[in-house]
Amino acid sequence: MISLLVSAASAFCGFYVGGADAQLYNDATLVVLLRDGTKTALSMQNSYQGPPEGFALVVPVPTVIQKEDVKTLPPEVFSRIDRLAAPRLVEYWERDPCDPYKYDVQKGMVAMRGAGIDMESGSAPDDDLGVKVEAQFSVAEYDIVILSAKDSSGLEKWLIREKYAIPAGASSSLRPYVESGTKFFVAKVDPKRVTFEGDRAVLSPLRVAYDTEQLALPVRLGLLNSKGEQDLLVHILGRDQRYEVANYPNTYIPTNLRVTNDVRERFGAFYEALFRNTIEDNPGAVVTEYAWQAGSCDPCPGPTLTDEDVATLGGDLVGDTNPMSWTLTRLHYRYGTNGLDEDLVFRKAAPVIGGRGTPDAEGHFTEEVQKSSSSQFQGRYAILHPWEGKMACKEPQRGIWGGPDGDELPTPKGAGDSMAKRTSEAIELSKVLLDPLPPAEVKPRRKEKPAE
């Protein structure tokens, strides 16, 4: 998690039923970072379960945030970005080898299947605790203060005094941020301003904008709420730029693998097994699952990001909302209560391609991740249906692939019922993979200076 949820909160999450998205995981954090130069917009969606008066959010930020730097977002944008970047399942049918071109070759080539702060009491510096309120304001249902602190134990005492239920160990977790001069974005919900769906409080996602030389995500603080393994899904929008981590190993999810037909109904369990195998082979690695222009995709699980989506996520701050100007990178990291020794720091990375193309005549894909002039990488897995009809011609042309009977493939279908939760089903990769797993290309942790 990126934040300290000072209550009994569950992790953030989002869902795309057509692939291995955030709701595949029991405790998943989903954030979006838009980066251009030093300008950064951090967007957060929470899935807090509980009474609104029990929710508060503490996020380390590099600078003092003002009201104009904070806004609430429509939750749908997180679902769209998660759906677009999630690994996907596709299908190909071999065309009639005796008449493979009787269909419109522009149709049906691939299909994606579903596989309340007391504002008065905190407004003045607290000399005895070393805590200073740098700014305070309200946005939608949130009352927000920006704090600086001289001592982590003083900050902990201040939060307790202001009736925040701080988890055990908060002082030690806050210490490195305090010592580095980090400020703290603290948001608390006013129950009188909350929207309800039935008995459930629906809290607005938040976007916070700031300038910083280093692009980083303060995930260590969230370990205070962790009850075990958690999944962090980071989506980074960079202007024509892919990103990777600078201070942990990097690897790519194996892609373009053929799978058996029953994976269609068990795609969630399949992808969980594949992801777990990848991180077991590469301990501590952050896994790249997607890197592609935000305004295009192939196959497309749904609409790409629009100008409005990019503006919502921070493009309005830099004057460029064209989705084709931005590369969307999806990074996936799984960690436990002791799995992070430092926050994630990101750097610019060279463009790559992978998870593209059609099967060859023997039904194989190119599995290697390759360098390119622009990024087009995705986690993609395929079910192939070889031709089983008659071949009465003298020179059959095998290995020409498209849709079923040459028709355009059906609209991508949601498969929520087939998406397995991380702990609910085990699947043996050897029984569903038709290709051997390629050796992972791991880029080890390096101490070089991160790029902006």
C-alpha cells in the first residue's frame, strides 16, 4: 500500500474481468502516477470497508500541498486503466487451409476473452511535539491537513491526540520520512459529506499533484496495515516514456504462451500461478506487465484512454491530454510484512515490444522481449484452434489464423465468475501450458542515479 490507513481498512483495488486485474488479488493497491519532467500527479483509489468516521489517510509527499493541488476523481477511470493494462487471454482459429483468404482478413484476427479533523486545534504550530500544520483545507468529503514534523514520535503523538487510531509501530515507520524532511498529506472523512450506496460509504478517489526531482512511491508506510502478502499495481503515464524501478530488480512477465482450452474458465488461477512462478524464480523483482501507448492496444479489451481520462489523471497540469502522447506502464510488485527495505524509486527505461504478433505456420509465437523504437509490450496468452475440417485440395496452406469460421470474433466478454481469487484455487502450470516457460530476463538492482 502507498499509504497508512489509520483504521481497519482493506487495501485499494480495481477490477477488469477480462484479464489478470486488481481484483484477482486479495489485497491489492492500485495507483496511477502521471509524470512529465518534475511534475507529478499521484492518483489513489481506496476500497475502505467500514464506517466513514473511521477512515483517514496519511501519505508522505515531497512538498507542501495546497488546495488547488488536490482533487477528487471519478472511480471509473481506475477501472478503465486497470482493464486496459491487465494481462489478457486471446484466441485464434486456423482458417480453411484450402481457402484461407475467402474471409475479410481485416476482421477477426484476434479476440480477447474475459478471460473529521479538528481543524482549529491543529491550525497552529505544536512546539512541544515538533509538528506544524503547513496547510489545511477541505475537498469534497475530506478534511485535509499538510504536516511537517521534527520528530517521528512527536508526529505519532500528534496524530493520536487528534484522535487518529495509529497502528503499532507507526513512529519507527514514520522516522525515515521525517528525517528526510518529507511532508505528510493527512485526509480524514467528514461523515456528513459522504455518499452512500445502501449502507456502504463510497469514498472519492484522490489526486495529489506536486513537483519532485525523484519519482518515488512511499510504500513502506503501508506495511503497518499489511496482514500478509499484498499486491501493488503501479500504472505510470510518461510522455512517450516507459518506466521501471531503479532500486529493485526488474523482470517481465512471460508472454505469448499457448495454453489449453480450459484456461478460458480458469484464467485468474492460471495467471496467479504464472505470476507466482515468476517472482519465485526472481525474488524481490518488480514485474513489468504492460507498456504501450495509452491511446492504442492490440487486442483491445475495451476503449483505450481518452483525452478526458488523461486530463483526469494529470494531463491537464502539463497541457497535454492526447493519449497517443503518453506511454502507459504497468508494474506489479508483491510484498509481505517484511518485504520492503526501501520505497520504490522509478527511472526511465528503453522501449520494448513483446506479446504481439500472430502464430506462425506451426502455431508458435515469438516469446522474447525485444528492444524497439516505441513500447508495445503486454502479458498475452493464447488458445489456438487448429483446422479440423476436410482438406481436399492439393496444396493446403496451413497456419493462417483468424476468427471462428472467418467471422469477426465476439465482443470481449466479462468472465468475473471464472476469475479466481489468489488463495481460492491452485493450478499446475505444466498441465495448462503448451510452451515451456522461457528464462526470465532479469535486470538486477543497481545503485545508479534514477532518471526523472
